[in-house]
Amino acid sequence: MENMIKNETRRDFLKVSGTVAGGLALGFYLPNGPRVAQAAVPTHSPNAWVKIGTDNSITIMCARSEMGQDVYTSMPILVAEELEVDLNKVKVEFAPPAEVYINALLGGQLTGGSTSVRDAWEKLRKAGASARMMLVAAAASDWGVDAAQCKAANGMVTGPGGKKATYGSLAAKAATMEVPKDVPLKPSSQFKIVGNKGQKRLDTEVKVKGTAQFGIDTRVPGMLYAAVAMAPMIGGKVASYDDSRAKSMPGVKAVVQYSRGVAVVADSYWQAKKAKDLLLITWDAGPNGDNDQKKIWDGLRTASEQPGAVFREHGDAEGTMGSAAKTIEATYQLPFLSHSPMEPQNTTADVRADKAIIITPTQFQQLVPHVVAGATGLKPEQVEVHTTFLGGGFGRRVEVDYTIDAAEISKAVGAPVKMVWSREDDMTHDSYRPASLMKLSAGLDSSGKPVAMRFHATSPSISARLFPSLVKDGIDPFAVEGIDNYPYDTPNIKLTYQMHDTGVTPGYWRGVSHNLNAVALECFVDEMANAAGKDPIQFRIDNLDMGSTKHQWSGLSAGVPVGARMKRVLEEVRAKSGWGKKLPAGKGMGVAVMEGYNTVIAMVAEVTVSADYDVSVDKVTAVVDAGTLVHPDQALAQMQGTINFGQSACMWGEITIKNGGVEQTNFDTYRVARMNEAPKVLDIHFIKSDSTPGGLGEPGTAVIQPAIGNAIFAACGKRVRTLPFTAEHIRGA
């Protein structure tokens, strides 16, 4: 990984390095890009391209993967705002792997971490402004006037005496102009597109008409289809197989063994799948063949007895605990979760002697050439990658294992092959949100104020598997997020993490460890409030750390400390939700608050718990401080989506292991929220702000879960510490 992604500081600006139809192709480099506390790699990097054709077409390269989160619209908005063009007339193309498209916040050409708009916020606007200034300079040169006398608007430059020129007519001349080094940006008061609530998504029409190209839609001349058989146990491999029946099926062209299993290649996917089902395979179960859920939880409990690595500490938490007026202890247990995007993993690969063409829905374009080269014997520069729309990702497509599979199969048969996983393949060969144990204890003084906090998490490390260089002194930075920014004013704290391999493949799941640590913490804070005899919202407000220098916060908004931002959203959500109103028996309200990805969210969930302990979510009220909203309608959609996603996770989501393999194979056994089970009312409010945008694709998933858990306690008095919040777990609490 380290030698794949270059992060050294480069020259201030990239030269104009290409023309499109004789026009302008501009890449802009921001030498001092923003940083995030969680990022373990340097953040200096170039960004996306603007292309202007002599036909007056404007093409913006989208350097992030579109999986429903709106980068196909929100990122072009930033360029179009400064370029002074009609966004609805802009063309958008997905960017190929290239250093110029590296995400400064993650150090690679990667979509994740709710970073897309945050990374693009300044540098894409500067890219648009630079292109505009070059076009104005070209017009001024043609007319022999000062550039200050010219103005760009609506894709045209106007000058003194009624002179006019379209961007397209100026593109060739502009391509010879020097890239400006001083690029002023519009103040927010002049925005026309950024923040426009009426702006439509640019990909809606093609998706509604069915012309949007997802990976699974790929068609190329001479293409065959592959269905695969992979070991039912994690880490298993083929010992032997009999393919005689499969080979006799209509349309079958080949049966090949590849590194992960056996593939049947045929004229159609259905033919390939039916033949694959006739394979007789003997599997070598590997080292985890006897793994099961009891063994996993026993292993986590044993590992949790280790002291772990300290990632934040001040005062004497353990010493103070003994002298506290009251102490509270709890252990929260969260299961493995599957990503299960609607589009299962797939890739079309055409591996030839001198090159490979990979067409794939991926979140990590930059990595694909390297892994495919390793699998085929080609060089990375011989691998051409085309990114399609993604039918969901949620972190699963940060990994590129399925592109390796397709490349191996294509090379074996000597033809372009579209490999498609079934739903069962996808669910049983996922990389799962880690199962985790969180031990928490707190000491309260006689007034109910927390004086000591001890947090100890035990879970597998995703980074240790994928990017081991990120792990330092036993700490995976992605394993402690959601708790490393502990926001409450507690004079004595000790936060530790114990890494433990469960034998189950861990992966980055939407919100990553916020969905573990923040869930446990915010449920436990409710326990603290209850022990103190305090209202849960007021308890949080009273105990927030309001200082701006005490800790290194990961999210500052215009110099406002996170504690102050949390106080505001908590006060707003209290007012908006009707907190404190009298509810009928069996109904309850719960609150949670979190900062993540430079966004602060408070949520109140209102639930009904039946006599049989079935839970329905009646209403969710959310107040969100996410800075500037580039595309407000989509910001709202993101929050709605994260609430539904998080609800599914905490109420039904659970992957379990038996005989070394995953027991859940489809949505009948891995439940997600159905339409009739979604909250009846979603009341979402955004704090008006001109500050830097925060991320919205992930944090809501972690806030809704403890809000629901706390609401269940308020409704029926059951404190559920084992997720999901099923009737069985509530009954046993």
C-alpha cells in the first residue's frame, strides 16, 4: 500500500497537460490541502480535471465513485459555481486511475470516510475559478483589453463595447495561457448553485430511464459470463472437483479453477449458474473450519481481559473510580454485520497478452491496476480501469478482491468475461463489520457529575488486515474513532483498545467504528444519566467539554469547539422533538449525540415496545450541524438513508458463524428494514452555516442506533446491551 500511493509534496500547479477537441483541459493542485485527524497519511495531492471543448461543451471528471451518495452532482456543483456555467448543461465522466485524482484526506484515489465533498470543497472551486480566469485572459488578449474589463457568466465572456465570446471559442487560446496562482473564490453570499435547494441530481434521468451503466450492466463484444463457486468456510480452498456434469450443460465454454474457487464460463449468466450448481467440489476447510459463534465470543471475552493499548488518557481513572460516590459498569456486545449492497460484487475483465481492461464498480480505482497486475503478470500501467455506477458500496467496494477473481478467470479462458456473484456469494464472502465487546465503567460524584471514565474495546482490526502500516503501537486509528473524541468533561479518563483476530474477515462498514464505539458510549451515557437521576439531554449538556484547547478535536467549525456544537444540536433536538412530553405506556423517547467526519448530529428516537417486546420506530427527530450544504436536497436524502441503514443494523443485523462459514445467505435470514418498518416520521433539521462542509454519508448510521436503544429503555425499562435489539435480547436484558 505504501509504495502504491505517492504522497510527497509536488509543484504548486500542474501545467495544462492535454487538450480535448483542441480545447482546454485543466488540472488544479492545492499544495496545502486540508487534513483530518484520523488520516494517517499526508494529505497534499492534486485534484480533478475540468475539460472545455471547442464545441462549448463542459466536461467535469468525477474523481469519486457514485454509489447513491450524489458525488456525480455535488462535486460538479463546486466546479460549475466558480466556472460560471449552467450545471444542467455540464457533462460528467468518471475519472480513471491517476495521481491527479487522489483524495487528499485519505491519501489515495478512494471514495470513503465521508470525505468526497470535504476534500473537494476548496480545490474543486479553485479548479473552476482557475479555468474561468484563463478563459477571461484569453478573451482579453483577443480583444486587446485588460482582463479586469471582462466578465464571465453563463458559459460566455463579455467585454467592453458589447464584445462576447463563448467558452468553446476561447478554449484553444485558453489552453496556452498560464495557470493563475492567485485564485480568489466567491463568498457564500454570491453562490448561485451551491446551496440551491431546487437543484436536481444529474444522474436521476439516466437511472430512471435505465440507461445508467452499473457494473452488472456491462456488455462488450465477445463477452462471456462467469458464475463462481467459493468455499463455504472462511479461508477454505478447493481440494478437488468433478466438473463432468457442468461441462455437458448447454452454453458452457469452460470450467476453470482460480485462486478462490471454481468458475463456470458460459454464453449467459443463467447457463453459467445452472452449470455451476452441478459442480462436485471437495473443500479444504483451512484453519478456521471449526470456527463458530460461541468460540468467537469466548475468544473476544478472553482477549478483553488484556490491558490493551492506551489511546487517550488523563488523570487517574482507575484510582478515582474507587473513591467515587457511585460507579456504573456495563459491557456492550455488537455482532458482525454484512454490507449487502443491492448490486452484488461483479467485474468485467478482458485480459490480453499486452493489456487488461477492467470495468468495475469500485471505491478504490487506484488499487485495481496493482492487484490485477499481480494476478496476471502484467504491469500496472498495462491495466486500464473503467469505473461504473455502483449499486451501493457502504465500504465493501473499498476492497478489490472481486476484480482479481474476474481477471484470473478472463486470463484462463482468453476472452472478456463478466463475473457476477450471486446474493449468496456476496453475503457469505463479505468483509464484515467487526464483532466487538466494549467494557465501560464510570464514577460519579455526589452531584451526579462524572469524575472518571474507563472504556476498553476489543475487536478485530480492519487496518491490520488491509493497510497494516496504519497500525501504530497496537492502535488502529479506524478502530478507535467514535470514542477517541470523547466529548464529556471528565477529569479522569482512560480509553484502551485490544486487537483480536476472530478468524472472520473484517472490513470497513459504513461509519466504521463509530458504529461500535459511539453506539456503546451513547447508550452508556444514558446509563450514567439514569444513575445520576438526571434528564438524559440535560445530563449531556451539563457535562459537555466546552473548551477549545483541552483536546485535539477532529471537527472544528469556524473555530467553534465541538462541545459548543453538541450543546446547540442537543438544545435544538430537545425543542423540535417535544422531548419530555407525556407518552402512553409502552412508548419511549431516547437521545444520542455524536461528532464524526466534522459533522455533529443529535437524534431523538420515539419507539413503541409491544408486550412481546417487538419494537417499532414511530418518529426520529434529527438536528444536524454539517457546515455548508452543497446540495441541500441530497443532504436530506443522506440523513434519511443513514437513519434507515442504522435502524436495520441495530434492530435486525447480525452475521453468525457455524462450521467456519457464514450462516446467513440472503435477506430472508439477514434482515433489513422493510418499507413498512421504516420510521413513520423523519423530522430532520440542518443548522444554517457558512463553514466548511462536514461529511453526511456515514455519521447518522451511528447516532440512530443508541437513540433507539435508549428509547427502548424509556419505553419498557429494559437496558439492552447485546445487539441487535430483537425481542429475544430485550426479553433477556
